[in-house]
Amino acid sequence: MAQQFVVSHIASDKVVVFGKSGCTFCHSALDLLKQINIKPGHLEYIDLTSQKNMDAIQDYLMQLTGARTVPRIFIGKSCIGGFTDLDALNDSGELSTMLKKIGAL
């Protein structure tokens, strides 16, 4: 069930952030992505604290990405990591390239 939940959210060409409401890095990632002006419908934030099977989802994210920490950020079907990875991609200019590739800019 957790696997199906995750896979269904990352199946399309959009940016998906799995986070938690009390996580400052999650809020920072979302703020950075909102500043970039991603096209409507291409950014999805999933608050894991509102999911009944939060632990199972994080366990599957660990299996899929090698980490269960949040935020877990996907661009298209690829996990780019967490906030520091997102910030580094933004600083290098590579984030814009990735977002254009999936039609989010």
C-alpha cells in the first residue's frame, strides 16, 4: 500500500516533495520551489504526518532512495535527495534544466 501510494505520486512529470509539517527543511524546500514559479499543477507537497501509514511510506522511501529522512524530493520520477541537494542544484543552475525537462517551467 505504501509502495503504491509513493509510486502513484511520482508517476507523472512533476515535482513531488514528501515532508512533515514540523520540518523546517521541508518548509525551506517548498519555499525555494515556490520562488521558482513552477507551473500550476507541477508541484505537489505531501505531508506525511497526515498519512495513517507514515512509517510504511518512509520505509518504502528508504528502500527506493536510500534515505527515509524528509524532505524526499522527486523531479519527475527521480529522487534528487533533500533540501541541501535541492539548494545545491538551484545554485548550480541545474535545477532549472531539470524542471524545464519535465515541463514544469
